[in-house]
Amino acid sequence: MTRTVLGVGERALPEYAVYALKFATRDARRGDHFHPDSPGAPGDPHDDTPMPMDYFVWAVVGDDATWVVDTGFLADEAAARRRTLLRTPAEALASIGIDAATVGDVIITHLHYDHIGGAVQFPSARFHVQDREIAFATGRHMLTDQRHGFTGRHIADVVLAVHAGRVVFHDGDAELAPGLSVHHVGGHTDGLQVVRVHTRRGWIVIASDAAHYYEMLERQRAFHLTFDFPALVAGYERVVALADAPDAYVPGHDPAVLDRYPAVAGLEGRVARLDLPPEPDHTRPDTHHPDRQRSTA
Ligand SMILES: [Zn+2]
């Protein structure tokens, strides 16, 4: 990465600490994840190879403010969808000293149940959402299979939040603070946005469900729930372009994230530091992706 020489009166960009916090998981198979019409390689719905899915929220911590990315989901949704809730997202945040009740700004990458379902944990927050995501989640596409990732009650709560003045709408790209911005990419849902953060290792991108797993982006494959395939592929290119290194993006659901990045002491397997360089050898035996072992360091 290159560093710009600052002129008189210019200030260096802040370098945020960024955390991935795992709060839930589920057993799954490769056949559950890859779309049979994937642009990269078609998914095989009968592939029973295990490929578990983890669920995360993220925290962006600066000197002056803390931003949370996504809200996760709670016990009701875990029961309804048979996910394993390990801790609430608020409990995960508390483990690194963040009080969800006082967080002022939450960026919502998209409105799927596992990203907006924990909004009640953030009573003081404004929610940053793309125009197109709210239009999508309240519009005609919810009469199709696209609605399965959404829970109607969550969307109703978002509409109530709009009327309470607690939603900040974004259209495309927006700088939220120096060194922190959102970027619309769509694809997985129509209004999905990714988050670009400046850190001590340069710009990183919280891709969320722009790429559920590293394999999705690396091999140009599509998750089974995809709204717009061309936008999805363009989104892969955008994510890489926004990051300072080809692998400086963070997928939304890949258990490998907690292997690649240093853990917070005492929170191994639960919280990773994304602003620190990846572990030199993050490739502990990986049964989920046998064909790419040691290939992506
Ligand atoms: Zn999603």
C-alpha cells in the first residue's frame, strides 16, 4: 500500500479498529449454498459435503465514535429458522466493551433477517440503509421467492423507524466519516451495500453478503439466493477495487474469517481483529474447501 504525503493543513485519515463478532452458526452442506445457475461454476444441489455457515456483526471503532455494521438476529428467529444462536449480538459486542444500547449509528448492509433482525438491541441508533434496499424489501419482489431472506415484521419495524426519524437513506456511495464509507453493489439483494474502512493496513472492505464465502468471490460463484447475477459479479469486482489488497475484504458468513485474522485475547473463535494483518498461516486443515488449501494466503 502507498501512503500519501500530507500537505500543510491536511490531516491523516483515521485508522479504525475493526472487529468481526460471531454470534450464531448452522450446519449446512455445499449443496445448500451454490446457485445452480452460478456464473462461475454451477452449484450441485446434491453435494452433501459439509460447509457450515457462521453469522457475524462487525464493529468499527474510532477515537471519537463506534459504528456497528448490521444487527444480527435474536432467539425467536433462530428458533424459527433452526439456527444456533451462540450469544446475542449485543452480548458479543459487550465482550469487547461496546454497549449496544448507546451505539449511535448502525450501518445495515441489507435487510435480510440475519442482518436487521436484532435492531431492537440498538434503541439509540440511527440505521444507515440504501434507498433501493427499502424499496426492494417493501415492493413487488416480495411477492416472489426473494422474500424468503426477509422477515416481514423486521421490515415493518424499519418502516416505523423511518417514521421515527431513525433511518438515514443513502443512494449509491456515501462517506459517513473520514475513513468510513458505504457503497451500493446490489446483486444478492437489490440494495445491498458494502462498507469501506481505513485501517492501519490500509483500506479494507466489509463485504457482508456481497460475498458470503471467500470461494464465492474467488471463483465467481453465486449464493443460492441471488437477485441480480450481473450485479453480483460486478459487485465482486467493486469489492476488490475498493480494497487496498486483493484479499482485504471480509465475506459475510465464512467461518474462515476467524481462522485468518488474529483473535482478541480470550475471545478465540468468537471475535477477530480485521484491521490487523491476516495470520501468516491461517490454513489449518480445511475440510470445506479441499481444492483451495494454501492457495489463497
Ligand atoms: Zn443476505
